[in-house]
Amino acid sequence: MPTLFWTDALFFLVLLMLGAAAWRMRSREHLRRPWQKVANSTPALISLVVLLFFLFLALLDSIHFYPTDERQPSGNTHAGEALSVLDWWTTPMRTHVEKTYSAPFATQAWSRESIRDAAGVPHRIHARLQYGGAHLVNPEQELASDLLRSGFRGLLQGLGVGLLALAALTGLLRKRQPTAIIGTLLLLCAVSGVIGELSAHYHVFGTDKVGEDVLYQSVKSIRTGLLIGTLTTLATLPLALLLGIMAGYFRGWVDDVIQYLYSTLNSIPGVLLIAASMLLMQSYMARHEDAFTSLALRADFRLLFLCLILGMTSWTGLCRLLRAETLKLREMEYVQAARVLGVSRSGILFRHILPNVFHLVLISVVLDFSSLVLAEAVLSYVSIGVDPTMQSWGNMINSARLELAREPVVWWSLSAALLFMFVLVLSANIFADSVRDAFDPRRSE
């Protein structure tokens, strides 16, 4: 039974808006020319392919359904929480849960446990894992060779999928055939194939305190990071565009009121405002428990509310920037000519002001994306971010605090979260720099 959460619907709405904007840019020469500059940049193409790969995983994780309980005769009764297509795809990683910590590619538990032999004598040993390397008879001798065989088999499968994807994109790449896109796509498919094949029999990034696969948690956290970056932008843009352009064009008391509004908001520490808002949200959920009958609904509502709060507290910078640009544009000759010819204020705003500040909006949105992804990690670290039951890099880092104090140190949860976050933020920053260089008119050719 398919189901649609609020964040899923808004995420699909953002994707539709991006598709509509890309279609509109194709017919606008002044907008198509800067994107051609971006397409000529090899680092931008590489980062774009990586971002699209993350977006594909987030899209799979945003298609939810309720599994049916096969024990019921009718087969129509919901069983448990809602699952996503990504959950179904990664079923081995999701269901292979150990007792507690285990290191990457380990076949034995990280900690010793007491067992009794046939004579009743207790011994403290590293017990065999239930799923990690369970198919090996003698792990000490067979582990290395099995990893090589499985990795090579996954490499061939990944390259095969990559070649099929390139064949499907032949029509798009026929004119240019950029080697950056081809090489990056094949590399991502090869790495994904190797990791996917190994994850069927091993815990590639180990397990956490309750025995859950860390790789599964890291992949599931991609959706959370992308939703924070995209849905927050969806909440930020209307306020920043409307108030910034109004303040710059109308000036007078309208400008004074809007300046007073964002100056007052900037004087309040953002973390305190977010913390107070999250406490109010939790109080609302406690008073309306009937509306949140499952953990998934509670976590989804908290994520949506967090995106809205981040949007309400992060629009002031773009608003100030648009106000300054609108103050300059309203004095340009073509705007004054339109005013003399009797063009309405709404016509001037939508036909002359808004198109000429679009590059600032695009640059600001792309540059702020990575900072919003990092903000989720910081907020979850101080326990005012997403719900603790939701997979996110911030929750992984928060739980890793205690793991670093163990002896020996459990390092893989923190390393996995930092690795995935590093790749996403680095790709977003490289792509943002290329977009800024292409759209900023003050930069040289």
C-alpha cells in the first residue's frame, strides 16, 4: 500500500519546480549561456554527477509504502512501519542486525563475551557474528580471498550497470560526450557495485551499539541531508524574494518596516530560536498524540517543522542582498522608461526587476545548500535537530560521542558519517563555485 508523507510531497514539488525552471532556461538565451559555461567546467560536471547520484538515492528513499501482513487471510492489513523503495532494495543491510558493535568486514564481535564450554568453564572470546561472514567456514584463511572474489564480482556488475546507463544517455551525450561525466558515472557504478555485493555478506562499515549496519544508516541519512537543504530553500525563497524586492523598489515606510523585521530577527541567536520552536513543536505533538500514530509520522513532522524553522531564520541574508540589488535596478534607464510609459508596478517587478535578480537567487541558493546540510549535523548533535529515530548524519555523530570514549575506540560510525557528509558538501561547494563564476556578471570571462 503506497503512502505519501509531507516531506515526500514537498520533495517531489521541489523536483518539479527544478524541472520547470530548467525547461524555462532552455528558451532563454541569457540564462542558457551561463549554464554552457558550467558545462565546460570539468570539476562542475564531476560534482554534478555525484550530486545527481545522491539525489537518486534520496528519491528512492522518498517513495514509501506500507507492507502487507501476509499472515492475514485478506492480505490487506498493514504490517509495521512504512518502508521506502531504498529500504526494500537494501533489505540485507536493514535486516542483518547483530548483537552489538562489530568492525568493518569483521566476522567476529568487537567486544568479548562470556560463554561456557562443554565442561561448564567460562571463557571470554570474540564470538562469531550471526550475519557478517557467516558463510565462511574458516574466516581467518578464507576472508581475504572471499573479499577479493566478491569485490571483483561486484565491480563487473557495477560496470555493467554503468554501461547500460551510458547507453540510455547516448542521446543526451551525443553532441559533447564529456569524458568527465562518463568517467565519474562509471566510477560511481563500480564503487556502488563493489559495496553492494560485499554488503550482502559483510558489514562494510561495521555495526553500531545495537548491531545495526552503519552503511545502511549512512545511505539512509542522504535523504535527510538533501531534504534539509531543499525544503529549507523552499521555505526561504518566498519571504526573501517578496520582502527583498518590495523593500528595494517601494522604499519609504515599506523599506523601514522590512529592515526593522529582519534586523530584529538577526538580533536573536538562531540556535535559541530553533530550540524554542522545537520545544513548542514537541509540546504540540504531546497534546495531539492521536494525529501521530507511528514513529515515522512523528519523525516526518519533526523534519518538516525543522525545515520550516530553518527557512524562517535564514531568509534575512538573501533578503538584504535582493534589497540592495533592487535599489540599484529601480534607477536603471529601462525601469524608468517602463514607469514613464505607464507600465504597472506589478509589471515592472515581474518583468524587469525579478529576472535581473535571478542570478543572485540562484547563487545564494546553491551556496547555502552545503551550509544547511552541515547545520542539520550541528543541531542534531545538540539534540534539537531531527527526531532521534530518524537516520541522519547528525544523529550518527551524536551517538559517536560515547563510542569514542570506549576502549578500544569504536571509530567507524563517526568516520562513515563524516565521509558521506564530506562527499556531498564538497560536491555541492564545487558546483556552487562554478555556478557563481558563470552567473555573476562582475566576474571576468
